[in-house]
Amino acid sequence: PPEMNHTKGGLLIFTANSHPSSRELSKRISCIGAQLVQGSLVFSFFFHVLASLLIETRVQIQESVRGKDVFIIQTMSKDVNTTIMELLIMVYACRTSCARSITGVLPYFPYSKQCKMRKRGSIVTKLLASMMCKAGLSHLITMDLHQKEIQGFFNIPVDNLRASPFLLQYIQEEIPDYRNAVIVAKSPASAKRAQSFAERLRLGIAVIHGEAQDAESDLVDGRHSPPTVKTTGAIHPSMEIPLLIPKEKPPITVVGDVGGRIAIIVDDIIDDVDSFLAAAETLKERGAYKIFIMATHGILSSDAPRLIEESPIHQVVVTNTIPHELQKLQCPKIQTVDISMILSEAIRRIHNGESMSYLFANIGVDD
């Protein structure tokens, strides 16, 4: 990147204590010439009240932020709620210390799966967006939101960067015979992402249809309020309100040819791996001889590493938006792609007031 010595003193990068990898990511990003503030302290205070343990977070900034452009980097740890409170308190501390602007750098946006109304639940992503804006955040940098429409929950600018260029580069450089590959969507919902990868690599596409219901099931969509009880005569004795016919998924089918090919399954998040394992088994039965999984956010919770290690999956490639060092120790099949370069360039451009369009080159509405 261009020399940025003239920005020193006007640009500060903070990192929270949520996870050591948050500090590691900050060190990688600070190569742009900005000042990485080592002295931001986040304390956890323990209080014993009536035999119960209360834990509070206190933030103390060890550097003047008055009139500065502050960037706060926060990766998500297992304790997501503590991570969020750390971020909110740090943002509010910078706001009350007269920072000129406060930009949150959240490579993975938490609670992004809860961006739709389900039964009598709530859209938690909207609540979190409101909390961040209220705390004093003036800009947000994130990567591959679960749904692009989440940007509309904020009343501040949001830059939703893409990790796909890094994953595409990995495919081209690390999979020697990728020309014999086919891009696979493990469900019709991820077909657009698969199409985006396939068109850029000039490869074919396959879609798996008919798999078992998962967490994103249509059966739990909507409020179901009032309860689906057949009522007549509410408007007129002869009038009945028609109810939606329930869906019935067909047996598992693969639309597209994967026989004798490398199958590359693409998605944005890999968390519970059951659906990926079922897709891998289906592809193996159909003749795929190597199976890769490419995803931006590797949450890999519970016993995902063990299940991946025992599966026919050849490799799982994720980025370092979420820390997963422990999972890599348990499963050598997990590979990491570093995306700190695009975050550092985004910070540089925002601080210098430059256009962000270069980072969104060739990204369409559906990408």
C-alpha cells in the first residue's frame, strides 16, 4: 500500500481482549503504517453477591483518542455476548473521549443468522445493529454477511467486504487439477454463491436437492400467529381462508454431473457440519473422487473437527475471520486463508477518504 507516515497520530487501531487471535489480526492489519495501540485495557471484575458471581467489563484507554480516527478490531470468541459487550463499551469509551470517528472492524458479524423472524422470536441482528449505533459507532467494516440485507439494519455506512477473491485464488493455486472440478451448492439456497464461483472459474455447477431439514428450514419461518386452526364464518359463513400447503422434500438428488470430478462445496458459514457431511457422502456415492469445502467463516463448533477428520472430505478451507486454532490442531484437514490484507486496505482507504470501489470490483448484486 502507499506510504502512510503522514497518518500516524491521526489513526489508531484498538483491539479487545476477546481472543488472542484478535490481537494477532490487529498486528497483521497494522502493517499499513497505522499506530496499533497496545495500551487499551479491558478488565473483568468479579463481584460476589448473595452467593452468586457477577462479572463486569471495564475499559480503560491508555492513549489519547481526541480528534483521531479510531478503528476497533473485534473477532468473535466462544463467549459471543462478552465479546459484544467489550466492543460496545470500547466504542462508547472512545465516543466519550472525543474521537473524531469510530469504525468497528468485525470480520464476522455475530448473530447474523438471526436476521429473520421465526415464530414468536425476534430479529436479533437488528437489535445488535441498533445497540452499536447507539454506543457511537460511525462506520462498520465486516465480511460476507449471512444476508446482504443486514446492511439495511444500520443507519451508518456498512462495508460488506468479500472473501471470495482469496478463496478463488486458493482454488487456482492449491488445487492442481481444479479444471476438472465442479462447484457444488449443498442446497438450492446456496446456489447463487456456487454460480458466482463457477462463472469466475469457468467451471460447471451442481446442486444437491432434497436433503434433510436443517436450522434454516422453511418449516420454522413465519410467525404462525394465530395458530393454524381452521376457522370458518369469521367473515362470512361461506368464506374460508385458504392455508398454505406444507412442503414435502423429494429424495436426495444431485442436479449436475459430479462423476470422476473434484467437488468443491461453497458456502458462507460452516458451523454444524452435519449437512456438509451428508452432502459429501452423496457426492462420493455419485462418483466424486475429491471433496473440498470452501467457506468464509469457520465456526466449526462442537465436535466438528473430529467429524471432518473421519469423513470423506479431503480439505476444509476457511478464512481467519473467526479464530479456529484449536480446531486445526484437532483436524489437519482444516486450512486457513489470511484476509487481513483487504481489511487493512479498507482501513487505509476510509481514513484517507478514498473510494472503496476498488475493493468491490466485479461484484454484482447477487454476489
